[in-house]
Amino acid sequence: MRFQKSNDVLGTTNRGNAAESGLCTLCRSDCMGKCEAWMSSIVGRKLLYPRDFGTVTAGGNNTTHVGVSYNSLRIQGYAYGVHGLPQGLTSEADDCIFPNVSLETEFGTEVKTKSRIPLMTGALGSTFIAAKYWDSFAIGGALCGIPVVIGENVVGVDRESKIGAGKTKKGKIKSAPELERRIDGYLRYFDGYGAIIVQLNVEDTRNGVAEFVVDKYGDKCIIELKWGQGAKGIGGEIQVTSLDYAQFLKNRGYVVDPNPELPEVQEAFKQGAIRSFARHSRLGNTNLSTVAQVREDFMNSVDYLRKIGFKRITLKTGCYGMEELAMAIKFATDAKMDLLTIDGAGGGTGMSPWNMMQSWGVPSITLHSKAHEYASILAAKGERVVDMSFAGGIALEDNIFKAIALGAPYTKLVCMGRAIMIPGFLGSNIEGALHPERREKVCGNWDSLPKTVSEFGNSAEEIFASYFDVQKKVGKKEMKNIPYGAIAFCTMADKLTCGLQQLMAGARKFNLSQISRTDLFAGNRETARETGIVHMADANDESAKKILNG
């Protein structure tokens, strides 16, 4: 397979086992390096190339493709032609350079949401790691001009939020400081590209999150219904180490395991035999037993959200089987929703049962291939298929290209979860090490810079390749308010941007809308069969023979 623990060409290494995405299966916020995502958060686009130029040569080792995965797809290049040049450019060689590739995209039915690059974050919800590093994620995403998603349960786990017993005209929530902090942090640097998306699960719906958001922010936010995710087949979880907090969450209506109200559990906690509690969300749609009932309930939910004022509504679904996939695509299309995010197995988590992550659901490449097939059935009937975002273990620029091509023309974005969090961790650790007085505020884990960072410098200006790009955008005076995690975020995004532009230029596609499934071929016959992508030996074989016989 493609990823080993170390990459001698780039000088990167994984601390733990490498997943299909190239990330460690367990990613630590205090990690001192240095996987590819970690390194690109410092050096940016330089990591696209082999190290030690002038003293080395390098050769690829990815010649054998085993099994069905995104890594068994290859990108097809062409020796002539050009497609989708931005307005004002010509097909002359001076114009057809990779920096001129446009990565702007948009999604939506009636109201279009623009994004500077075809990325969005995964849902960053009630896990404490999302809360601690939120400023880095939100500000970095806003500066890059991509959508950022606030995940489920943020209001419910916030001990400072006030939720009333009865539903008023404006909902149950009287105050939600953590949710407001997250929305406001993004909107401060929002410039018309990207969006802040707020996700709803069962508890959020009961608590009136949608009513609170639309009342306070109007159409500044997108609301997202949630059916599931790629990491697990049950609702969201967090872990708490306080008996008092566990009891608070139990009183808020959550499932808490073990039950902190039981005397024997309280005694076990007191003695140290129990040290933590898991808070779980409920399953949705448990009172529905037919597809028709699910559809009716879903359409009613969308209608209600529109009625209270939301102009943009999206859906997130997980790696269920084919029936649920078809339901998600069909229902979202019928409801004229703005985006459908399809998260395959291999997607990340803040906390999920490990063996469930290993064994449940449909892997990303298979799920995404079927999504294209099902969308094409609707399109053949003349329907305007919902715009899609593919998620599930995607971390590098080549798999961004592959995901967009695999689902073309329906895929407008790629959703990244764990990969896009890494720069937030790294930047915060660097800021805490360089400025001890900020360490607690930014949640830095280091007392000093490790050698893996100090080799690049001893100040933010020296360390981050994109520092001055960010400064140009916000101004020198405003830089004091930009967390280093956001600078690292922009640095990693710059690497992904440049890498994707190069791949698109090689495919002679200068606009995202021009990418198609014919820009891929399969590295083995099994992948060709499962994805519908032609095998590399068969791609353009007929036209090749016409040349030979011409």
C-alpha cells in the first residue's frame, strides 16, 4: 500500500500506524512531528517536492496497487489541449501555467455559497479538543475562505448555556456562550467566501438550537441536519472525568455510561475504580419504520427550518448501506437542499468505539462510487441533483482531486476532519512554547520548541511559510489577534492548493467544473469493477489503436 511509517523522499514520518489517509490512526495534539500534514503546516508548498534538492534524485515507489481504495486510483494526464481557462486567458503556453488554475467553487440551490478552494472542515462539535483549538480552526478556515462546521451537542455540553424547560416562540435556549463564541470567531474574519455551518442532532433539535441560531444570526449561518458519520453507527460521544459534570450531562438528558446517578457507580468513582464517564447522543428516526415515513419526517423538518428563516440547509450522512445512501441523495434532491456531505468509513473521530470504527459501514471509495451512480440515475430523469461533498479519510491534494473526479459533476467540495485539525494543534504548541504567557490560553503542550520545529526558526515569522501571506490579508496590526494555529492552517491549505493546481494542470483542467471521471483510471481490475473507473490499460485504448491504424 502507499503509506509506510516514513517517507524518505519528503523527510516525513508517522509517530504511529499510518492510516489510508496518511495520517496516524491516533493523532495527538501534543505530537512533535512529523507526518506530511504536520510538516506542511510549517513549510507549506515546499513539501510538495523531494528534500535536499541538488544532492538527490527521487523515484516513486507507488507501482503496485493492492485492494480497493482511493490510493488504487491514479490521475490521468494528457499531452495536449487545455480546458476551462479562466476568462481573459488564452491557450498560449504563457497563460497555461498551474498558478492560473482556478480552485473556486460554489454550492447551493437558490442561494450560492462560494469557497476559495474545494475544502470544508468536518463537524467539530462537543469534543473538548474541538473547543480548545476552535479559534485556530475557525479563523484559519475563514481566512482561507472555506466552510467550517460546528458539530453536534455544543450547546448541550456547555455548562454555561441556559436551556429552559418549555419551548417559547424563540425556542428553549436563553444563552449559549460556547456556540456564540464559535460562530462569532468565524464571522469576524469572514469575507464572503466560505460559511459557518451549525449541525443538529436529536438533542440539539430538542434543545432548540436551530431557533436560537436563526434568531440571533439570521441567514449568516447554514443549518445542517445530521443522519450520521463515517466513524460510527451511533450518536456522538465525549468522555468526562468529573462525577459532577457527568451528573450535569445526565440531567441535561444525555445517555451517560456508566450511570452517575447509581450509588454503586458513585462509590466506584470515589474509590478510583471508575475514572471517567462516556456521554452519548441518541439515535435518530427510531420511531419510523418505513422509507415513506422517513421521507415524510425529513421533508417536514426541512420545511420547518425554512419556515423559521433558514435560507440554506444541508445534510450530513454516514457510511450506512445503499438504501440509506439512496434516501439521502433522493430526499436532499427533492427538498432542494444546498449540500449533502457523504462520510465514508475511514472517517475520523474525537471519540468513537474503536472496533466499531474498524468494522462498521461502507468504506469511502465504495460509498462515493455508488453515490455517483445513484446521482446519475436522478440526473438522467431530468432532476437537478443536490450538490455533494465527499468525506472519509482524505488528507492530501491527490485524493482531493480523486474525490472530486470520482463524484463529478456532483461533487463541489471535499470534507476534511482530522487532517485539517493538525495545523491547529501544531500552531498552538509553537505559540505556547514561544510565548509562555499565552500557553494556557492557546492550549499549548510544549515548554520549548522541539528540534523538528526549531530547525526552521525561532519565531513565527521564521517558522511559518505563509506568515506574511496572512499578514498581507489581515494587516500587520491585526496579526496580534491571529493564533499561530490559524497561520499553520493557512500554511497547510497553501500546500494543498498548490498541489491541487499542479495536478489539475497536468490533467489540462484549469477549472474545477472541468474535472471528470475520465481524469482517473484504476490501478487494478478490482478497483475498476467496484468504482466504474476504467482500468489504466483500457483508458483511451480505442483511440490509441485508431492512431496506430491511421
